[in-house]
Amino acid sequence: MSFDLLAPHYRWMEFILAGEKLQRCRRAFLSEIPAARNILLVGEGHGRSLVECRNRFPNAQITCVDASEPMLAQARRQLLRHNMATACVRFIHADVLNWTPTGGDYDLVITHFFLDCFRADQLEQIIARLGAVTTPDGNWLLADFQTPAAGWKRIRGRLILWTLYAFFRATTRLPARRLTAPNSYLERAGFTRHRHTEAEWGLLHSAIGGSGKEARGKRRWKMTLTLALISPSLEPSRKMELSGSKKKRHSQRAVPLSRRSQAVFLLTDSAREGG
Ligand SMILES: C[S@@+](CC[C@H](N)C(=O)[O-])C[C@H]1O[C@@H](n2cnc3c(N)ncnc32)[C@H](O)[C@@H]1O
């Protein structure tokens, strides 16, 4: 697969076919990421997400991986056009299927309109590989196409997707023949979808997911605290044993009954939300 031929035309083609719709999807949850120090942009293409990231996190280290050198050149030019320094950005020309991630653990992974390029077996491999180099509290931002759920929206969506795949297969030798939803692979890699939004009658979507490594830790933490509040009579040593690595945060004080039941309700509820 190569996007080299398309690289100089990608921006105006996107503008003609979709206006600012794709860019709105790329931007969707970026403002909700509290802080990011080490960002990985995979299949970044022409650099529009890179500029948004640079704006949002001016001090972050950013790694941009793309298999197309002309696409990386476009991304570099985008930064310069916006008077942004390229010093904190590493541009890596590599096929992500063969790339061994370097540069430490990433607290934000961004794959916009990229995962749709791959077959299911490749998706599984890529997502597992990227998931393995994210921090325990890392986030994954994703904007992409999806097949609308039902009715005329589904028929319309499938027609558009069929046309897009035929075009990209002819011009880039895309390995995928059809769209594979990445959700189950992301879940398997430990990511939980926190928020999701749709556009264009369900054809476009954006999602923000958190690494399950942290989510699992939080769930255990919440369960422990809930247990400790329900059973204030539990021996302190047993409570410490239950609380595991988060020992210091747990109060050993007994809580009056009314406050106690309120706290248990809130915790159980937020645990459900998080899980
Ligand atoms: C459909 S474009 C998406 C570009 C951009 N992320 C966007 O939001 O529009 C897919 C990009 O992924 C890159 N790409 C495709 N296969 C790749 C691979 N195996 N490894 C790294 N980059 C790849 C292409 O060169 C291209 O820039």
C-alpha cells in the first residue's frame, strides 16, 4: 500500500468531498484530554491532527509515524505553515506493521482515518502493538468511518463505503476490502470506550478510550474502598490487604451510617460508569 501518489492531492480532495466534516471528527475529544506529554500519531497523513495536537499540547513530545514519505513531508509543511516548531516532533517513515515503537510509553495515541485501511488480522496486530506502548493512564483518540446501524442510513453508508474502498484500493493498493470495526480489538488491548459521537448520519464517528490498565486499577480501588466503608468493623490489617497498591489513600476511620450508605452508593455508581 502506498499513499505517495495521493499525498499532494489529499487535502483538496478532502475539502471537495467532505468540507470540514472529517476535521470536526478529528478534533472531537481533543479538548477533553487533560494533559499529554508523549503523543503518538499513527498514519498521520497530511498533518491536520498534528497541528491540532501542537496547539493543544505545545510542550508535548510528538511522534508521527507514516508509511508515506510524501505524506510526512506534507505534515512537516503544515507545521511550518502554522509557524509551529518542528523540534519536538519526530517524523518516522515506517510501516506500522513492521515498526518497533521507540521513545518510551505514550500517554496519547491518535489514529484518525487510519485503522480503516486494514484487514481484521492486521488490525488486531497493530492495535495490540500500540496498546502495549501506552501508559497505564493513556488515552486513545480515534476518528473514522463506520457502517451506520440500520435503514436508509445504512444503505447510504454502505454505498459510500463501497465507493471509497474501490477508489483507495485502486489508487493505494489498500489491503482492506471492507471496513472492520476496531472496537473488539481495542477492548482486547485493554481500552475502554469512554465517549463516542457520530456525524454524517452515522457514517463518521469519533471516540475517546482509556487504557484498561488504569481502569482496572481504578475499579479495584473503588471496590476496596466500598468494602471498607460497608464493613468498618473489618480488621485494619484485612483492609490494608484488600486495598493492595493504593493502601495510603484508604481511610481507616469508621463513617456514620447515613454518610456511609451515601458514599457506597456513589462509589458503586461511578464504578459502573467507569467499567
Ligand atoms: C487514509 S490516510 C489518513 C490520513 C490522516 N490520518 C487523516 O486523518 O486523514 C491513511 C494514512 O495512513 C498511512 N498508512 C497506511 N498504511 C500504513 C502503515 N502500514 N504504516 C504506517 N502508515 C500507514 C498512509 O500513508 C496515510 O498517510
